[in-house]
Amino acid sequence: MIHKLYNDKIVWNGKKVMIYQPFSEVHSLSIHEKILFVPSYFIWPHLSVQDVNDDIVVTYDVSKHVTQQVSSQKMETILRAVGDSTRIQILNFLKQTENTTQGLSQLLNLSESTVSRDLNILKNAELVTSRRVNKYVLYQVTGTITNLIPSFFANLPDEYIT
């Protein structure tokens, strides 16, 4: 069932379920507990995770999936941005967790200026966003690439080690 679940907040990567929530909360399961997926047309903010008895209930939005319409020029920008192996690696790392230019530079063994240039290309293509936390700028993946190519990340390895 999970491999057919189309939601930008719940991802099955072949080994584990990744649930992206807009808040920090950890849910743990024992071997005898279950995850129950409940589709809903009335859920905000598109995902709810709750402990119920000994199980976890994930309620997710199944509203009509809005396909993203883009101009041919915008599509060219997006495809050029993902047409580089370094930028694909950056997206792959960022889909797993937010990171800084410096952190990505260390992970990829590249100069900060190279990573910064690639992040700007991805940002201009609206594939990543950034936010400032104190003196750091954290980058994260947007839903643009998975809206256009739902299986984009499915065949990429989880390379980020936590």
C-alpha cells in the first residue's frame, strides 16, 4: 500500500517510512505495534500523526492532487537544474534533512562556492527554499520536483547519515 501512497509528507524509500511533519515530534513503535494510515479530505496541515492506544495513526490529505502547470521555459529551467549530478546529490541530501552550504560542502567534499552556486541554481528553479536561523541559512527541498516527477527520489539512495 505504501508504495502507492501519493502524498508529499509520507514517503516509502524501500526500507522505512519517512513522515515529514511541520513540527518536531518523535513516535516510536515496538515490533507488535502498527501504523494505521487513514485517508481524509478534511485534514490540516495535510498530515496528522497521533498515538492511539499502542499504535500510531497517520491521517493524510487525499484531496484531489493538483498537478502543477509550468511553462516550457520554467520546465527547461527545472530540467537544467536537475541535469547535474552534484545538484541531484544536493537535492537527495536535502530531502532527508535541512542543511547549510557549509554542511553540504563537507558532505559532498566540494568547495562552499561550488555548493553555493548549485544551491542558487536550484533555488532559481524553485526546487529548494532557504530560511535563516541565527547566523545560518538552512536549505530544504520544495515539493516542485516531486509534483512534476513523483518518483524522482525513489531510485536515489539515502546517503545522508544521521
